[in-house]
Amino acid sequence: MDSKELIARRVALELRDRTLVNLGIGLPTLVARYVPQGISVAFQSENGIIGFGAPPPTGMEDPHLTDAGGGFISALPGAASFDSGVSFALIRGGHLDMTVLGGLQVDVAGHLANWMVPGKLVPGMGGAMDLVVGAKRVIVAMQHAAKGQAKIVASLSLPATSTRRVSLIVTELAVIEPTEEGLLLRERAPGVSVDEIIAQTGAKLLIIGDVPEMPIVVAERDVA
């Protein structure tokens, strides 16, 4: 499997039954494809829907059913749509159990940067700041490095999304938990050594004992 699928399958193991979960645009939306058997999750998108599933087959897309990034989604039985005011009231009111967001950088303190790159035009701030502050758990799903540059860094060089520490970082190489003491290496990807992870990380990692290989969803239930 490719790196994005690996990340999505690992993040899917963080889903809990009967919870409300926001999936950010891009890589996080893939998580909807790998909901484990026996788990019932209501996925929310900040543009105003609860109860969406994986993208429909080619040719079955509905232009009225999209996620916040404009990607096509499916609506599951019992889905509800509403305006963005209601959607952000859910987010800001602390009603989300978890959000999964992409990332540009995460620093040693667990602070996320993901909403803009200086000098590049962005259409708007989006909901990332509200999500990081409002959700009970914040999981960052991202590539470990980009164009040879580490994305897990000692300090942010991009504008911070929030000063709140994220709950977990999942990359194609590792699962890392930001803690009060620093970035704790929890798991390594299959076939990846601790030394390889250290070499591609721009911040110090806390390593306690043997680091196990990360599990991933194998027998998933496609929610589409």
C-alpha cells in the first residue's frame, strides 16, 4: 500500500464507537474508507454535514455532496445537512470527539501549522483553528517529510494554527505522541527502524524501550 493509505489505516484504529469525528480535507478524508468492523462513527465536515462516507464510485458523484475541500463524498442513511453556522457551533461548542487534520509542520511542543504558507495565496482561513481548539482529540495525519525537508521540527517556521498541543501524529514512518516532556515515539511503521525515523525527524524524539511496529486496519468495513 502507498504511504497515504498506510497513514489512513493506522488513524482509523483511533476511531471509537458512537463518536462524532471531523475529517479535514486531503489525506484525512481517506480514513472514512477504513472504519474497523463493529465501529459506528458519524463523520462531520465543517461545510455542513454529519453522516458522510467514502467517495462514491466514478460516475455516481452528486455535485451537492462534497466535503469542505470540494471532494465528492457519499451520504449514509440518517445523514443530516445544515448551514455552516450550525456546523461551527458544533465545533466551537466542544461537541466533536475527534478531528483528523493534515499538517505542514508540528513542533517539539506539539503545536500544529497547517493553514497557510507565507507568500502563497490561500482562499481563506478555513476551520482548522476552530477544530484544533474545539475537538476533544486532535490527530495529525501527514507525510513525515516533504521534498527532503522534515515536517516534525524543533520550532515552527510556518504560522501556528493553535497554541494547543495536538493529541497524536501519524505518518507513514511513525506514530508520535506529543507530551509535556516532548515527542514520544510510540510506534514505527512496518519495516522501518528507529534510526530511519530519527534521521527524517527535525526534532528530538523520546524513545523508551523497544518501539513496536504500528498496527493497521486490515479487515475494514467500507462505509460508502
